[in-house]
Amino acid sequence: MFGLDKQSRLNRQLRKAAVKGSAADIIRLLDSGAEIESRGSFQWGGGALHLAAFAGNIPAAKALLDRGADIAPYALGRVAEH
């Protein structure tokens, strides 16, 4: 993680937690300053909610929605309602 500032690290950790983490991980990262609508540099550009939905991580998706994640942003023409 060399070269990443604190904000970038938090945002990256949030996207990882959306796939494999718990709701508590999501809340902790958001409380620490992760940006709920941040997008990674990966090819299709989805945010944490898209990643959680794609991975089937329902607790993470609910935590993100409870914190105000926007269901509308598109990634490859899809909304997060996978």
C-alpha cells in the first residue's frame, strides 16, 4: 500500500469489506472517514454497494444502504440491485 494516502486506504478497505467483511467492518470504516460512494480503479468502476451486491454480502449491503449509499450509480450499465 505504498503511495496511498489515508483516504485512499480507507476507501480501498471499504470496497474490500463490501465483498468479504461484516456490517461492523463497514460501519467502522465509514466512521473512520471512508467515502461511501468512492470508486476504485478497477475496470468496471463500481462502488462498495455494487461490490457487496455482486458478492451477495447482504449484511454489508444493508449497512451501506443504512448509511446512505446511493443505489442509482451505474457500473457497466447495471444498478446495485443484482
